[in-house]
Amino acid sequence: MKLFSALTLFAAEEGGFHPPSIMEFYPEIVAFEGTPFAINRIMMIRLIVLAVLLVLFYFWTRSFKKAVRTGNVVPGRFQLLGEMALNFVRKSIAHDQLGEKDGERFLPLLTTIFFMVLGMNITGIIPFANIAASSVVGLPMVLAAVAYVTFIYAGMRKHGVKFFSNALFPAGVPKPFYALVTPIEFLSTFILRPVTLALRLLMNMIAGHLLLVLCFSATHFFFFQADGFFKLFGAGTLLFGFAFTVFEILVSVLQAYVFTLLTTVYIQLALADEH
């Protein structure tokens, strides 16, 4: 990594290399400029991902219904892929954390969150998109707000207003200690949960994008602008770029899993008997 940093620093000093900056996440408006509905490249990617997910789930559900109607017990590849993806959320997240009854109740929401986060993350390594649609704070904030409202709703639905009193005044704590415990519980439960959900997703996607842009920008510089021996360094930055691309795929899936899992855990804690 030190060698890689030295190479990119050298490229920048040569004047032909432009490292990535925060402006990567503020692209120019491409449609409806000057209106409340202005769309830049990141927003366009979000709309495309949403459309792709809607089409994907439409054909998945249609293939499921057709299989049930015809009695076909041997799924095709497309149907099998859908069943595996949906069963992963159902079994490994919803049922594992909430049990079968509550898991099925919240499954539509958890499935939506998982595939939304995954779809918005994976665009960071897709050609011509080249940036994660979740790398600007708006989308992570919306998803975190959904998780926040959901676990509060789940707690109030089961325990009523006692959900708040039990959360802020845990049983078994000596009363004098509530002066210390209650502010901490309020901060951790009702403030930090949504904030950390949003920031964890956002920062991972920002870091991944900047690393990929740095690698491939340096590769372009060394191959096409550097002179002589320095062109060979392009092979190294290209190798780093491919390695970080594979790593970014892993991070995209992992962040979708973690975001959905934490949402499920928060719901489970809200439903727990002590609340």
C-alpha cells in the first residue's frame, strides 16, 4: 500500500493525474435543472436500479406463481436464483432473529431493505455507472429512518407506551443510577441507532468509490501519459484496481446483509419481553 500511495503521489506531482475528490459525489444535473425534480447522474442511477429491481421481482413472482399453478417442482435457473435470494433473507435473517411468526410479518420490509441496499451498492463496480447510488447521504438516511420507524412501531404495537419507559428505565437498575443510565439508553437507542446505520453504509461506499477511482485513474495516467519505465507501474495500479473491485463486491453484499441484520435485531429488541 505504501508503494501504491507513492506511485499515485508521483503521478499527481507530474501534473497529468487528477486524484478523486468529494466533488465525485456532486455530479452535474442531467435533467430538470432549476426545478425541485432536478436529476443528476447518481439520482438517475437510483431510478434505474429501482426499475431493475421492480422488473426482477415481477418476473420472479410470476415464475413462482406459474410453478405453483403448473405443479412444476423443478425450478429453472432464474426461478432458483430468486428462491435462493429470497430464502437467504427469510431464513438467515428474518426467521433466525425474529422467529417464524414475526419473521414473516416483517419479511416484506426486510427483503426490500436488503435488495435495495444491495442494488444501490453494487452500481459502484458496474461500468458506465461507476459509483454506488448509496454513496450520497440521502438514501442511507431514508433507509435508516425506515428502520428507525419500524422498530419503534414494533415496540409500541406490542408494549404500548411502556416500550419507551422500559427502554429508558431498564429493570433491575438501582434507581439512583437512572440519572446515568437513562441518558445513555436514550442516546444509544433513539439517536445512535439510525445515525450509525446511515453512516456505516455511507462511509463504506464513499471509501470504496474513492479507492477504485484512485486505482484506475492512476492506471490511465501511467499507461497513457507517463514516460518510459514509469509505464510499467500501470500494471501494479491496475492489479490493485481489480483487487479492490472484487473487495468492493464483497463489501456491497456485506453492507446489505449488515444493514438488514441490524434492522432485524433492533426490531427483535423492541419485541423482547423486557420491553
